[in-house]
Amino acid sequence: MVRTRIVGAALTALAVAGAVVLPSASASGEAEVASSRGGGPLVVGHRGASGYRPEHTLAAYELAARMGADYIEPDLVVTKDGRLVARHENEIGGTTDVAAKPEFAGRRTTKVIDGTPVTGWFTEDFTLAELKTLRAKERIPDVRARNTLYDGRFPVPTLEEVIDLSRRLSRELGRDIGIYPETKHPTYFQDIGLPLEPRLVDVLTRAGLNRPGAKVYVQSFEVANLKQLKSKLRVPLVQLINGSGAPYDFVKAGDKRTYSDLLTPEGLREIRTYAHGIGAAKDRIIPRDASGRLLEPTTLVRDAHARGLIVHAWTFRNENTFLPADFRTSADPAAYGDAFGEYARFYATGLDGVFADNPDTAVEARRG
């Protein structure tokens, strides 16, 4: 395993001292609901501490844990030789230095991913050994220019390396650091003969994490693969809910239902048959008006809880460009706004967890 050390002992000490310890997840999910209502929402390091380091790197995950995150979140895609690696998308032109590698110039191509043409370089066209020659870079340098300092320093991690890191940090920090993997584009990968699901089950089982009580959630924007995983995994599953549109497996199958349909009473009851919670876009919980200001909360959190489902919301970020208009502090999109004000509004809804690019802010906010 590659062990990336985070520079800054002072930051580490402060982060560890400020960490809030929450109970481990249970397979039923009820423990998470109880813990979040008693001690504040769970904090998930979204792609790691991606507000401070290039996303989906061991450095980003380690910093998230040291800042107090309860879980770290690897998005999973697959390599040509069938290994699960952490990337937000299977197209890696925007998150690695692959475009600067002349030996891979011929692999630039256009593919249709979930019905949309995408041009670039794709993990499924690289072996793990080839991917390991690449280095991560900041995905949104215009907003997070400081993160570009770390461009070129960190490799693409495997799921096994993320698990090893979580265990090392759990021992070092004296609290369980959970993992919250997402299966990316599951229908696409099934269609090209590289399904994610059996590989995920195998890795979790070999790591001793496919059991009740393991601090693991598995999430997906699609439905069919979660239903398939229900009989294979003994950890909580989470149905992701986008702000608009429909699960791609529904679209491909000709199912006319949308994400909004999944949030009706009937839809939530169906989700409860195969999942323990939902991971909802923030606007589903507190929508914004035409000017970008927050409106009154919807009934989603209450409705989900009434059906035994936990609610985790995404994605919380500190920069003005991502905040509601009423919490922006200037016209500078990269400057920090009043993130604490936004957290206060969302925490007041009773939700059970948040995905945060800046986990230290989310941890501080739940102190009240």
C-alpha cells in the first residue's frame, strides 16, 4: 500500500482533538438514525477532503479522517484487468495527468456513457499497472487553485488501498473510520462485461467487511444493482437521489419513473424493501428559489424517517459558487461564504448525514 503522509502536525492535532466519535453502523441502519439524532449528523468526507486535496487520493481520504469525518467516500470504477479504483468518473482526463502522457495519446476516444457522448480517456482501457503511472490533479482548478499545489503528487488508489488506509487511521485515531463506496455507471460497466458488483462484494468479503456491524455503506444512483446487491451484501445500502432526471437503468429499460417518483410514499416504500436510506441532493431537502436563495424545507426527511429510511444529503462545500445566494459573502466564486449558516439550516431538518468537501467545517457545524 502507498502511504501518503499529510504535512502539518498542527492541523492534524487540531483535527483529531475536534473529532466527534459516533457509533458504528449497524446492518439495519437504526443505529445510525439514533446516533445522528443524538450527536449530530454523520460527516462523510466527500471524495475525501476534496476541498483541500485533489479528490479520490489517499491524501484526501487521510485528511478527511484526521479532520473528524466518520466515513470516507470512494467512487468506484473498474480497470481493464478488473480492479476497482477510486475515480469520480471512468473518464480520467480531468482528474489525472493522462493527457500529458504521449504513450497514452492513442487511447483518447469517445464513448456513450449513460446515454451521453463523452470524449477522453477511460479507466476500462487501462490496466491497473498503467493507471498507477498516472498522477491525480485538481478537478476544478478555477475554484480551488490552492489544490493545484498537489497536482502530480498522488496516484490513483485501489479500493483495497482505501480500506487499508481506513484501518490504519482507525487504529491511529482511536475511532472507526468507515468507508462509503459508490458504484459508478453500473449499467454501463455491466454492458461492457466488467460489472462492478461482484468485484465489490469480493473485496468487501475478503476484507472482512461484508457483515452486519461493519462501518460500510454502499450507494448507487441506479436501482437494479442495489436490488441485486441486497442478496449479496450484509451492509446498509443507500439509494442516491439526484436533483432531477431518472436512474439510468430505468431510462434504458423504458421505465418512465423519475427520481421524483422514488420520493413519493410508494417510491419510498419500495426503496425500503432493498435499501436502508437515501442520499439526496440538497435541493430535495431545502429547495432554492429563482434567485438561488433557500426556501422552506420539504417534507422529505420526515417522510423518509416515517418509512424507516435514513437521509444523507450531498454535497456541502464552502465556496461561494456552491452556496445558496443568501449565504454568499462576496462576488468571488472561490472565496468562502457562510457555510456554517447553510449547515445550520440543513442540520435543523433532522437529516442523518452530510457529504462534505470540507469535513472540518461540517464537524465544527454539528457542535452547534
